[in-house]
Amino acid sequence: MTRSLGGAELATSIRHDASVAAAALTDLGIRPRLAVVLATDDESTAWYVRSIAAAAKRTGILCDIVDLGASATTGQIHGTLVELGHDPDVHGIILQTPLPDGTDLDALREAINPAKDVDGANPVSLGRLVARLPAFAPATAQAVIELLDHHGISPHGRTAAVVGRSTVVGSPVAHLLVQRNATVTVCHRHTTDLAAGTRDADILVVAVGIPGLITADHVADGAVVIDVGTTATADGRLLGDVDAAGVDRRAGALTPVPGGVGPVTTALLIAHTVDAAATQHAQTRSDSVLAGFRSGV
């Protein structure tokens, strides 16, 4: 029987640890605050943002939903991100996609203060991740690794295939798997034979947003399959990228949708915000000490 790699227990543990750390910071007068900037009326995005806000409330951190509307311009969004980046009371910033047609996503990602970039969107964060320097990894990519660890599945020495090469999931999760000593193949829309790239992998990660793309023909017997896809249907259901009914007969382990990667991703965004608040508080104290030293106080 295929093992279910659920994420609820892990997410609860991450939120608990974040809650303890947030309470300690609050005792010091620092209330961790996350700002989620969105400019869309997409229902999938609305569902996701609601889940972030609910997780923040359970953890005891503040969460501001900055809704600029589906007609917001690059300039308006950019200005909001810069303002939040300079606001000392905001510790974490998420720029939620999709954005209105015509907006410059690259320029907007660059406008996120790297110290507050809790979803690893700024190219600076991604570059530091690749270079193995301290940075927040994109939460969904990190959630894949955290789930593997939680369920005792080591990528070390194993083959892995990643379907999708976005900077949000595919590319960073491939780098994280390489850092765990896996041998990684990345497949994408120009891969001529997708099954050839995936069916020998010990670990298969799928993140493209195409419901049912991966069938049993794409999966090796006993493989670990991580389904990152979440596509909302008109009746409110969430569909993954994996045909679970078919793959379930071949895979050794499979994440459910919903209930797999999603809750862990949300919990990590909260944890990253608390970490960012602690780091910024420590930096502020350090700067104050240095200022006093330089002034002779």
C-alpha cells in the first residue's frame, strides 16, 4: 500500500515552535508582523492568503493583507513593497502571485527587502540559496525537503526528478535536493519525453499546476512522489498535478492534495517571519551598541 506523506503533523510542529519564539519576542516588545501584498481576484490566491492569515493568527503573529486590487500597476505595487521594506514594524513580506497583466514581476521581486523576503522571491535570496549562504528559501521548495525529513526519507545518494523549473518551486527545490546529495534531473515544458525523465527517479517532485499531468506511466515502482500542484476547481476542490488514483498503485509514498505540501508551506512562512523578526531585532540592538560606541556613550 502506498504510504501517505501528510503534512498536517509537521505543520503543527513548525507552528508550535514559531509560536513559542513569537511569544518570547513579544515579551521583548517585538510583535512579529507579516505583510502579504496581492493584486488579483483569483480565487486560488484568495484561498491561499486566507490560509496564511489563519496560520498567523493561530501562531500569535500579526498578518496584514495589503490588497491593491486587480488593476494595480507596477508602480503602485513597487511603491507598496518599498514602503513595507522600510517599515520597522513589518518583519516579513510576501508578494503574492498572480499579478495583473503587464506588471513587471522581476522588478517587483527585486523591490522586496531581502531581510524581510520570507518567501525567497528576491533574486538576492535565490542567489544566496544557490551559493549556500544564509537566506530564506522559497517556502514551498523548503516544504518539500522538510516533508522528506519528517517522514524519514533521505535524498542522499538517490536519483530525483523535478517537473517544473520556476524560481518559486522547481529550480530552488532542485538546488536543495542537490545540497542533500541527490542526483537531480529537471524536466519542463520543452522536455520531449517527460516519462523518460521521471520514471526511473527514486524521488519525483511535481510543481507545474496541470491537474493529473503525472500518471502511473511516469512513476517508478516504489518511488516517493511529492505533489506540489494545487489547482482550484469551480466547485471549490483542490487538484494536484498527480493522478493520485493511478499513481497510488505504483508509488511507494505520495503526498495528498490538499494536506501534503500546502500546510507545511504555510507554516514555514510563519516560521520565517518569526525568524526574520528575531534577526532584525538582534541587528537593531547591534546597531544601537555600535552607535553608542562610536559616539562615546
